[in-house]
Amino acid sequence: MARNYPRGYKELRGSFFRTHGPQDTMHWFSDHGVELKTEEDGRVFPVTDNSASVVDCLLNEARRLGVSLQAGKSVSGASVDANGKFVVKVEKRTIDFVDYISANYVLVATGSSQQGYSFAAQHGHSIIPPVPSLFTFKIADKRLADLSGVSFTRVTAKLMLDGIQKSAPELTQTGPMLVTHWGLSGPVVLRLSAWGARELYQDKYQAKLVVDFIPDIHIEDVKRILFQHKDQHNILFYLSCWGALT
């Protein structure tokens, strides 16, 4: 797992993942009623293909264990008292409400919000500036827009970045890809955006993407197939196929 994680792989090799790894996570969800399936590329999903299956499972287990879930509130501060305990300041902006919660441990999980990083820095943690990751590619080409919704079960895509002199293996991915009305998406594109996140940010998200739509067929075999179609169909069909591949 660590070898296939773009950044933070050292942290994944810490004590927690030595006692609770990916297989433990899969077993936990299976034991709690979420049936899972594993795709060819190793990705794991609920058989329902619905994220609500995971969300509902976690919420139901939290309620069963008596976890207090508070929505509609925001954390506006976190400090440490004289006894070494955290004091978390919670506010509700719709009304004049302020509460202070004492805790032995605080887990910062604020996603892209800069507030969480500020809290961590205030308590002595060093922060590596975050950049976007796991995003789709916007490509200004009306030919792609006309193909919106078309999916490919297996392509090989290579991301070519100015900041990388040599070809990095992680920047070539094989798997499913989806054409959207703004560009490209799917597992292949998301993985490329993850591995090249910092370089894409540095290059202002300008890069070249090379896609092989038939990675399992040699170019000579492709030519042979096209010539067979030429013999079997009229010239208009042949030119149409050749133009699409070009």
C-alpha cells in the first residue's frame, strides 16, 4: 500500500497500519454488513456502487457506540489547559452560541480547510503546504465535448510534465477512463493527478497528456485490422475510422 501512495507513504508505515491495514479495514466493513468487491486494478467498492452504503455503516456504528455527532457547528479554536488537556471552542453561527469541550485527544480532519492546518501549526506541527489532488483534467477540445459520456474500460495514459526530466513510472497509468463535457475523468486520470499533483501545481496545470486507447494491441495489428475493414466496407467508412484514430 505504501508503495502505491503518492505522498505520506512513510506515515502509512507507522504503528497504526502495522496493526490495522487494508485487509483489516475490508474485514471490518464486511463484518458490519457492507459487502465489498475488488476491481481489476485493486480498487475496492461496496457492491451497491453507492457511497451511502459506507456512510450509513459508519453513522450507524457511531450511534451504536454512543458517539456524539454535532452538526451545524464550527470549531473556532483549540488550546491546551494547565492539566495538558485540549480545550476546543465550538460556535454555532446561526445563534449566539459558544461552547468549550475538554478532550484528551483531538483529531484534525478538516479536508481542504486551512483552519485545520492552522490549529496543527499552533500546537507545534510542521505543515507541508497542501495542493489539490485527485481531480479531473480540463481539456479545451470540442471533439471531446461531443464524446461526453463515452467510457473506455482500458487505456494507457501518460502525463508529460516540464518539471520532470525523465519519465516517471507513476505518471503512466492503465485502466478505465471517462470522457466528460469538460475533458477527461476516471480512475486513470485521478491517479495521474494524484502522482503529479505538485508538479501540475508548479506548472500552473499546463501539461501534455498522451492516451493510448488500444494499449493491448500492437500498432501493426491495428493497421492490419483497418485494412481488413477497408476491404469489407466502402471507402467512407475506412476514412472515418482512420480519422478517429488520428
